[in-house]
Amino acid sequence: MEQIYNKLVRDKIPEIIKSNGEEPITRVLTDEEYKIELEKKLKEEEQEALSATGKDRIEELADMLEIIKYLAKLENATLEEIIAIAQEKGAKRGTFENKIFLERVLKK
């Protein structure tokens, strides 16, 4: 019996599958395929994060952060650079800490 996944997995997943007495069938993606699969994985993790709560949500957010790290690497950037840019934007335009919801703008 086989189960089809056709998705990007963490590097140690094939080893874990083998340790369970099963045989993983894998291949290494091209850079273009890798980017597409990272983007799919980010959407998957987003949905999981939105439906999770508490510690489970934190785990899903950590998964999203891991994916963002590798998407950044494809753009020749680091997670630290992304965090620095986020901080700069926060200093210039603010953050989301104050929970401000813009309803409308009245034209003068």
C-alpha cells in the first residue's frame, strides 16, 4: 500500500519514515520547483496557524517562520535582514500593536 503526498517536507522526514519501516520515494527539486513548493507550504502553514490556538498556534507560526527563512534565502537575504526591514517599517509606519482598524477616510 502506498500513500501519495507530493509535497515539500522537512529534511529529516525521509529518515523518520525509514525508521518506521517504510520506504520514502523522494527527489530533489529544482530552484524553481523549490520556490513554488515553499510558497504552497507557506499557504498550508498559514491555514493551520489560523485554525490553531495556544501552543499549537505557536508551533504553526514557527513553521511559517522556517519557510520564510528559506524563501528569503532564495532572494539572497537572511531572516535577520527581513526582521531588520520589519523593524525599520515599524519605526516609519508603526506596528500592529495598537489594534487600529481603519474604517474609512473622509475626503476634504
